[in-house]
Amino acid sequence: MKILVTNDDGIFADGLRALVRELKSIADIVVVAPDRELSAMGASVSLHQPVRARKVAPVASGVESYAVEGTPADCVILALGKLAKDEIDLVISGINRGANLGDDVLISGTVGAALQGSVHGLPALAISVAVGDNLYLDDAAKFAALLARRIESGVIPLNTCLNVNLPNLPREKINGVKLTYPASKSHTDTVEERYNGKRQYYWFVRQRVNKPVDEKTDTWTIEQGNISISPLLTASKPSPPIPDSLCSDLFHEFQQI
């Protein structure tokens, strides 16, 4: 199996490096990621400007790595179209610093990159960890590897994009793994008028809405200390359902690592 790894936090992000270190033990890896932090880019693509890429020092030993002057989605398109020398089997985007839940899936560059993989007919994962002082990135990377193995074995449908969010907790304090869907109206956007001494400008403020939510949503699931897996999009044809036993099997194996 060959995995394309990307993100929206930039090629030097700790989350990406933790992910690559774990995945290289189970697959061949190529990294194509933005040369800087590019959060909240969604699935935007650079159609009216050049996209440049350069080979950089390996993110991990033996891993071919490219830094791209472009969006996370650009990275996936460029990797699949030019930079990856062998056929890619799976796209994984992350590990993002901060959860991508509810309405955030519409603007997340982490999710946007994974969706671009799905648009190209590949299975894809977006992996994020809720904010905290000390992120448990290694545990998140191990969970990503478990999912990658499930995709390789055919347990998870090949034409599936999964948005995966972990609470920022040590593995032994995570309560379970749940199949979810993104909560609706999870945020409000307000516009502030500001003045810098020369001209007026506007500042967008996004705030979380604290309201009762369905227990099957991603936001509720994370708040209860569970890992959330949300199927977001499938390519060309409908996927068969993800088996009910997947979550319990993943949780058991995750706790045994």
C-alpha cells in the first residue's frame, strides 16, 4: 500500500510528522504538503495562479517529501497528477491541531484535502485532535494506522472519505469509537467593524454554539470522550454501509496497542 500524506498546518507541523512516523511502519509514504500553515482554506484550488513545489528534507527517514506553495487541495492534485511516482492507494490528511467538527468541515483545509482524494476516486481520511495544552498526536497517529489497515483489508469501503476526530485525551481515557454525522449550525459567524488608524476594515469571528445536540453528531460524541468517525462523501457510486462492528473492533485494538 502507498499512502499520500498531506495537511493544512504545513509540512513542518508536529502532527504531520507524528502521522508519517507511524504510517511508514505499515506502508510506503509520500508527503506533499503546504509550505506553511493554511488553515480554513476548505477545498479551494489555485486555478488562476501558478503552483510551485520543491523537494525538501525527508519528514521521516526514507520518506519522499515535497513542500508546495498552494492550498491543501492543490497538494493532493499535484501529488496525484505529477509528484507521486507510483499509484496512490490512500490519502490521509492531518494530524490537525484542533478538531474539525460540525460546520467546520465546510472550511477545514484538512478535510478539504481529504475530499480532494475522494473526488479522485481514492479512499481518504482527515485526522484531527481536539485542542489542548499537550496534544496526544502519537495516539492519533496509531488510530490512523488502524484505519489504514482496515481500508487495505476491505473492511471500510474503498470509495469513502472519513472525517476522524479524537478528543485530546490519553488513549486509556478515551471511552469509545462512534460512527457520527457532522452537527448542523454548530457555529455562528459575526462581523466586527474595526479601524487601524487609516481605514476601516472587518474582522470575522466564529464562535461555537452551545446547544443540545443529537447524540449521533460528531460534536456530542467528542464531548463525551469518544472518537468520532463521520463518512462525508463517496466517489461516483454509493458505498456499502460501514459494518456496525467496526467501531467496537477499532476501540478494542486501539486500547491494546
